[in-house]
Amino acid sequence: MRLRGRKGIREALEAQPDLVILNPKEYKGRWSEYFGNDRPIYVELGMGKGQFISRMSIKHPEANFIGVDMYDELLRRASEKARAAREEAGLGEELSNLALALFNIEYIEDIFSPGELERIYLNFSDPWPKKKHARRRLTHRRFVEKYMKLLNERGEIHFKTDSRSLFEFSLNSFADMGLRMRNISLDLHADGPHPDNVMTEYETKFFEQGMNIYRCEVVIGPEALDKHIRHLADTVAAEEKQKQSE
């Protein structure tokens, strides 16, 4: 992917220390210190132009959000989008729970310590359709193993894509690793925009074109897994009680 950026991009990024982090390695193990609180940290790997991470940070002030991408031009666009979204929401320059980091996801363990993250978002990642490129897919086992180390006891992976082949590959990848999945959808917006879903730029375009959006959540942390299992048990019990009352 090649991006033709404007002149002076690096200077523009350097002028935004309140939002843009050009050397995120400095904060490995210290992200709570960076944000100044102990709220859960949610990370989007490959944030693109930043629509998703910006809106999520506004919708969920109870968490801290980090968007990661390796292209400085995308960071520039994401920073503009983040500030515009905050202004539209009436938050002005308040950016306390959002950071945009310039980094290559290949080495993600170099900027986060084990257990430092609570949720990882993978939104419309490059499907790398050729079989020989399977290891580059962000849901390949070698990447998922990294995520598992970085996620805490409540850790989850939330995955969305428009690529059926990547979705099938990903489900198999998660299953082969013995991971529990939930909320699997083969057409997320079949009944219209999902009320709890925040769309990315790609997702908005694909939805308008009538394309299917595939989504699933992967439960990683033991506390998250226990909560999921208890929820399933409660659901089954409620269904049994309903049957008996009919």
C-alpha cells in the first residue's frame, strides 16, 4: 500500500504530542501512566484513517483507546478526523483517552507489555488472499499468539472484515488454537446498521454497497471466558424456565 502524502507530514505529526506518538516503544508497560489512569486499554491494529477509533473513544470515555498504523500519512488523516469528531461532539480539544501511534504491527510486542491490553480490534485488515502470504494475515496463529500475551484476564479480540475467505481462515485459525468465539455474524447489518456497532470508513462504504460484513469476538482472558460461560448457562436456564411456564 503506497500513500502519497503532503509535504511536511512529519512536522505536522511532531506538532501534536497530545495525540500522536511517534516513538511508542517509550511507553511499553507505561501506557496507564501515559493516560494518567488505570482504565482498560483498547487498541485498534491498522486503524486506517481513524474513524472507528475516534468515535469509539468518544462513545466510551470509560476506556482508553490507541490506534496503531505504520503510515504517517494515515496518522495525519486520523489526527484530523479525531479532532473534528471531538469538536462535533462538543468536546473541543479534550483528547485524554485517545492516542495515535506510528508503528509496524509486525513488532507489536515491542510497544505493549504482557497483560497491558484489554481489547484488540482488527477491522478490515488486508486479506492477503494468496496462500503464500497467509502468514501476513493479522489473524494468523503467529499474530494471535502475540495478542494472547498482550491481553489481560479480561482480554478479547473483536474482528470485522468484508472478506469471506479471510473470515473463514480466521475462524479456523481461532478454532485450531482452541479459542472460544461468540457473536459470530455472517451479515452484521442484515437488518440495518447494528445499533451498538461503530463503523469504519470501509464498513460504511461496503454497507452502502449492500456487501456482507463478517464479525466475531474471540474470548481470550480467563475472567472474560468465565463471564461468557456463566452468561451461556444463565441463558440456557432462562430458556428452560420459559419452556416450563408455557
